[in-house]
Amino acid sequence: MDSLSLPKNDLFGQMDADAAFRKQRTMALARAFVLLGLGAYFAWNIVSGSLANYINASFAWLSYVASGLFLLMGAFALLRARAMKPSANGLEDLLQGNSYRAPVSWGVIALVAVPLLLGTLIPSRPLGAEAVTGIDMSAVQGASSGSVTTFTIAPLNRNVLDWLRVFNATTDYAALNGEPADVIGFVYVEPDMAETQFMVARFTVSCCVADSNAIGVPVHWGAEDVAALPQGQWVRVTGTMQVESFRGDDMPVLQASAVELIEAPSNPYLFP
């Protein structure tokens, strides 16, 4: 008796077994493509240089490892999915409750695919002024303090973090009057700042953007010039330090002689 003469119940059972196999294979292929997509996403961030927008450069090697592992797992999963064949005992397996089961559910596949979709659809860019909820000077000072002194770094070579460390290590701010400065960062202006003041700000990142902290050096410039600066615009500020009132306290403020609009640097974060 050929397959066309199977009893009605057996025929429907075989159809259910075939449908279960097709579902399992579709899920296996979906899992493989998600794994391959994650591996390709990490590889693209490495090649394009976008990796610096997410993590401390010291941990970049983890992304290389992740990319390799995802690509290997995806390739292996794809080979397994393509090699899958219906069981010769498909109907018997179904009747005994041993129907085809995928190793993971659609829900798990969708959950893993979410970060891949978000990372692909949302353009990569460094944290900027829109991510700052406010720069508290006490928090800035705490974040910028450390056991390593930066006085051995020439003033013109100090970045925002270096200057804040110098501020914290200095007992007499007047000693910094007249020191030259050349720093880059993005413009950050709060409503309570004087019309002639803004902050040249950066984010510090210890591991990744999840533990980022906004820091900044106060700058004094012409009121009309400050008003014309777009919030979040990256700038290079040159000038000299001079103690003056900032937020009600006397502290070193960078007296700008020039403010140059620039593109965001390839490494936007500072690493404490």
C-alpha cells in the first residue's frame, strides 16, 4: 500500500509531522541568521571605528572575541539547519509525543534579535550634551581625583580630565593664574550660568557608556559669542586660566582667546 492509501488519521498525522519539521527548521535558520548578524555587527563596529562610541579602548579585545564567537556559532548553526532532514519515523514520533522541537523558542530568538535591530537602525554616535543631566562640580571633582598627579604634564597638553585633577590637587588656585590651556570637548551651557560662561565638557568611561560620567572645565568668553555656540558642538578652546566666580565659588576658569568649531574626535571619551 503506497502513501496515498494511508488511513485518514495517519495521513493527517504525517502532515502534522511535516509541519513540525518545517517549523523546527525555520526556527533553526532564524537562530543561525541572528547569530551571524550579531557577529557581523561587532565586526562592522570594529572596522568602522564606531566601537570607540561604546566602550573603553582597553576592553576592545572583548568585541573581537565576541565577533569571532558569534560568527562561529552562527556558521555552525546554519550548517546544522541546512543538514536537517525529516525523520523517517515522523508520524510515529508525533503519535508518541516526540514531535519536532526547536532548541530555542521564537520568544528567545526575538529577544536576542532586539539589540541587533536597535544597533543597526540607530546611528552610532558618541554621548554628547543631550545625554548630560547636569554637571555637578562636586561629582566632577570626585570623579577626577586620583593618586596620579598630572602636574608633570605640560599645561598645553592637559585634557579636561587632567585639568580637573590639577584643580583638586591645588591648595591655592591663584597659583594657576596665567597657565596656558588648550582643550577640546563639547559645549555645555546650563540656564544658571552667566552669559559669558559655558563648559567645555567630556564624558569619562571606565568600562562602557553605562558607567559614563560627564565632566567639564568652565570657560569665560564673550556673551554674544557664547550665545552663538550650539549646545553639544565640539570645540577646541585655547586661552589661559584665571580664578573667577563660577556658580558662586572662586575657581580656575579658562579665559578663552579662541574657540574653534571642530568635529568629534575619533576617541570621544576620556579614561580615568
